[in-house]
Amino acid sequence: MSLILGVGNRLRGDDAAGLLVIEGLRAAAPPGLRLETLEGTALELCSRWEPEERVVIVDAMSAGGAPGVVRRFDALAAPIPAEAFDLSTHALGLARGIELARALDQLPRALLVIGIEGQRFDFDTAPTPAVAAACEALVRELLSQA
């Protein structure tokens, strides 16, 4: 992987998952691994990667699973489930942003989406302990693969 992009909203509880993973990676990321966050609209996705890059996106999801469950989606092979990633306070969630990039033929060489199942997305709440623990475990896993 050459870019890890953490998506989320720090003010909405478990929606901060992607941002927490990037914070954890910053302390020990190897050279050459680019770390970025996206707290705005998913319309910005295409501007974050180059076509030749291998990209990993980490975001909170809500698909009815237990908090902290981590799921992986190959976004080049098939669209990711829009309803699970439609947590954005903006008009365009992650799934729709990726599909827009697909329609514009602007996807990177590889695109893995890692979703962390959340439970609490209210404003001014902290991430649940299960999501925080999942973020820490994911940081260790990603560092071992870098």
C-alpha cells in the first residue's frame, strides 16, 4: 500500500474510527507510506490518490454488526455496500464517492476499504471502547504489512 486514508468525523463518536487509525499509524509509519485524513465530503476522494497507487481507506460503518467488527472490501472488484457507509453528514458518503470515481475512470490501481463497525454516532460523544480497541488492533496489523 502506498496511501492509507482515514475517513471520519471526530465529533461523532465511532465515526472517528478512520481518523484514530491514522493517528495511531503516524507514530511508527515507515518512510514511503503516505497517511491522510478526510473529514470533508467524499467528493474529495479522487484528488487524494494517483492512478498507480495502492490505496487503503479506513472508515466507520454501520451494517448491524457488533461494534468493533472489522470488514474488508475490494472496491475494485465490486461496489461497497452504500447503506453500511452512508454515515456522512455531507450529501455524498464514501460508497457514492468511490462510485463517482469509478464512473470517471479515476480509481487507483488497488483500492481496499476497511470498515470498522460502529455503534454510537451522536455528536459530542467519544468512540465506544470496542471501536477504539479495533482501531488499535488495525494499526498493529497495518504496520506489520507496511
